[in-house]
Amino acid sequence: MTVSQLSHRPRAFYFWCVIGCSLLATVIHLYIIHRYASGMPYRDDFDAIFGFLNPLPDLSFTQKFLHLFSQNNEHRIFLDNLISLSMVKLTGRFDFVWMIWIGNLGWFLIVLFFWKYAKSNQVNLIEFSPILIGMMCLSHYELMTMAMAGVQHYFQVFFCLLSIYFLTSGSVALALSFFICAIFTSGGGICVVPVIFLYYLSQKEWRHLFISVVVVGLVLLIYFPILGYVQPASHPNVLLALQNPLYLITYAFGFLGNIGNTYKVSIGLGIIFTAYLLLRAKFLHAKYPFLFWLTAYLGVTAVTNAITRGGIGIRTGQGSRYTTYSLILTAIVYLTCLLSASSARTRARAVGAGFFFSLIIFSYWFAHGQENIAARYNDLESGVLQHPSTEYAVKTLQRAMELGYYFPTKDTSPAIVIQTPK
């Protein structure tokens, strides 16, 4: 056996090991969704889905159109409403399992987007594998099997990514179009606004800045006063959070690093990630502006969340759904390490370290995420209605059954009786 044959063996082993782990992580992620997707509604599903579909028969055409933009908590969830309505119109039924899969499509589109971007910057599949494995972890278990929230959150983040990508690619029309898609998918889309303004200010593109100000102003005018925005009574007073800037910063770090799960570890990761990207800020701004402004968007999102949610408690930023932002930040850190490598050996070390770190993330969250997903599935399959108000849950389900577009897949507790007119 020659020396060259011996040297190729470790490379071939590493190649198939990476490919195997990437495929296994993806298959596990898909299997978990398939295994634990329930046909029963969960919490916000009652308000967002039944609360949207049930009134439709009593509305005029104009009222139905405006109802598509109706508010759910602090969000306008046009995409959720459009998908729900389309499903019922096309099939005559609403299916929570199908809605769950549609929502998860948003996350896979985010992963595909990162692969396309990485590939366009000479990152091969082996080098991309740490991002794929990391994003297939079960950290965002809260979203993976929740119909309404999955569509709302995953697609909002996807539209924000596209808005920033086209912003840095020179298309103001597409950047603003996807911003509009984002904000009417979930209120978090508003976090793109400062990024758009700062980008055009920094580039001194005054015409595009003026267009952006006008379009954003019109959108916010429609979103708030014209459509009649109502501040949810349950939300904390933002002024309380603003009184303690150090608390806000700490909260934001924990939010950015919440892939670490426990808030102390998350704060540490958030500080490390932020410090590294600040050191590489000039490099990213000059050569990879999309990554630079995407990082800025994540920072705005973290601070905004700290202001609007910080009054509830620092652990609020550790919510499962927010790990999507942390995973994206982790991907940015890894790509920055890779793209700034000064030699092939340094780049190979970055890949090895990234692969090892992604396996740790995936392994840690597999047990924790699967446990939480299974617990929710068992609760839903028991038939007990999962909503803070049992009376409201019974009434909305009863109305859905009377209209004939949804029937529970399990015997409910309490039992739902359809009231027929005498």
C-alpha cells in the first residue's frame, strides 16, 4: 500500500463520517416532526386559527379581506390566516399536521438559503455540514410541532433574511417587499427597519433611504392606526425595562447565546459570539456585508426583545423559539471563522472545531428537545384541551365542528357537543 493511499483513507473516512452525521441529523429532525405532530390544537392555535376561521361565514367580502390582517396578541399573522383559509377552501378541512409541516418548511428554507449563500462564497458541503447539523438540533422544539407559531416565526425570520440579503445586493424593491412580508407574518419583522435605514445611511444612498422612509412610514401607518392596533394588556411596561440599561444588555446577551439553554451559559456564549464578531466587523463589512448586516439585525432583535419582554424576567429570553436567532448567530460566527481563515490548514481546523461543536449542540438538545416535544404530544393526545381558558377552548372547538371544517382527532376532555338548532 502506498503512502498516498494511506493518506487518502483518513480523508475518505472523514468525508463519509461528516456526510453520515449530516444525513442522520436531518432524518432525526424530520422523524421527530412526523412522530410528534398532533392533529389537536395547542394554546395559541385556538386564538389564531379558530379565532380567525370561525367568524368568516358571518362577514362580508370586505370584512373578510380586512380580517386576514387581524391582530393576534401583538402580531398581524397574515400568512397564518392565508394558509388556514386556503386549506379550508381547497380541502374543506383544516389539518393541524399539515400546518405543522408547512411551518417547518420555513426553517428548511432558511437552511437552504444559508447553503446557497455559503456555496456562492466557495464553501463546500463538508465545510457547510456544521451549520446543517446545528440547525437540525431540537432546540426550537416549541415551534417544531406547533401549527400557528411555526408558520409565524419560521417564515418571519426567512423573510427578514431575504430582505437583508436583497438590501445588501442592491435591490431596494425586493428588500422592502420582503420587509412587508416579514412584518405581516409576525410583528418581529419590524426589527428589519433600523437595519434598512442604517444601511442606506452608511452607504449614503439618499434616494433609496427616502424611498425606504416613505414605504416603511406607510406600512407602519397601516399596521398601527389604520388597522386599529391594540396593545395587549398582558405585556409588561417597556419603561420599566428601559430604567436598567445593564439589565437590558445582559438580557440581550442571553438572548443571542440562548443555544446554551441555561441563562448563565447563554449569557457567556452571547458575550463570546458578540465580542468575536465585533473584532471581525471591519472584515465582514468590507467583504461579506450580508453577514455584517444580518448580525446587526440579530442585535436589534435581541435589544427589542429585551425592551418588550425583559420586564417579565431574564429567563424569558431563553424561550425555545428564540434559539432560532442564536443558531443563525452561531452560523455567522462559524462562517466568519471559515471565510477569514488565513490558510488551508486554519480553515480545516475551523471546520473540525465547527463539526465538533455542532455535534455537541445536536446531542445536548436531542434529549432535552425530544423530551419536551413528547410531553406536549402526550398531553394533546390525551384529549385534554391545552388552553388557559377551558371555556373558550370548548366554545371555539364547538363552533369549528358546527361549521364542519375541523373535528378533534381525539376524544376531548371536557367532551365537545355540537348544538343543533331545534
